[in-house]
Amino acid sequence: SAPYHYLELGELLETTKHTPHPPVLVVADSITDPHNLGAIIRTAEALGAQGLVIPQRRAVGITSTVAKVAAGALETFPVARVVNLNRALEQLKEAGYWIYGTTSEASSPSVHTTEFNTAIAIVIGSEGTGLSLTTQKACDALVSIPLQGKTPSLNASVAAGMVLYEVFRQRWNRTVTVKDFTTEDVS
């Protein structure tokens, strides 16, 4: 099969300019497991995110395994591959995105109490180590998923799915549907 065609970050940002709602991007920080990356892509596309940003180094790219796990999502879901992830986060900020890093630190605000109503990028950390300190510093805010059990953290793709679901749940709740047309709730 032909090699995957990655977008430049600028091209990805261009594709998000015409979305009817503030765009949502996912940034995968050093995900090395192709099954996790494929699951993140599948979930992000299914819930309505506009694209994914991944680093070139110390991370898996789009492989046949990733494509298989993504279950067709890559046909319509764009992926940008960047040399420097922190520079990419700066570029996203310059384009008006608010950057949310995910953490298992319970001291960080919960995703349930955070309002995700602007253009946002959700940064998902690597399996085992989470977000690097430099990536955490580059985020505008860190958010956590409240956990009740003894297990201290979640699988990266599960965490991505839970945060994305909360983002879109909030957006669906703010949208009032009347018969066949949709209007934004102004309250």
C-alpha cells in the first residue's frame, strides 16, 4: 500500500477554518503503541474531531496496524506530523486554539467542570509516562478524568475517548434542536 500522506500543520489548520462549530483537534504526545493510536483516530473521528497532530520522533506513525484499528476513519480524518511538538502547540495557540493537556493528577480540574466552548486541542500523553514536562508547560490548562478505583491511570486511547466525549457532550447540550433546524442556545 502507498505511504500515508500526512498534512503540514498549516494545511490541517486551513481545513478547520470552515467548520460550523469551533474545531477540536487531538494532539498525541509520544504514543508508541499502534493500537492506541488507531483507537484514538477512530474515536476522535467518530465523535466529530477535525484532525490529529503527532510528532515525527519517539512516536508511532500511520502504519498498516494503525489504519486497521482506525477502521476506515483515516479515509476522512486528517493527520499532521510535526518535527517539534511544542512549536506545533505554539502554532495552534497563534491560530486561536486553547490547549488542554490531560493528566492523571487529581489536583488538576476535572474535565466535567471545564468548559470546552472555543477552538481546542486536547493533548494526550504517552502510555505509562503521560505528558512530558515541557509539553505540560506548553498547555494552557491541564485537565483530569476523576478516577474512583485503585488503578492510577487510564489507557491513552480510553482517556482520549473520555475527554472527547465530554467535549462533545457539552456542545450537544448547548445546542437546542427545534424540528428540522438547529440553533445555538443563547443563554
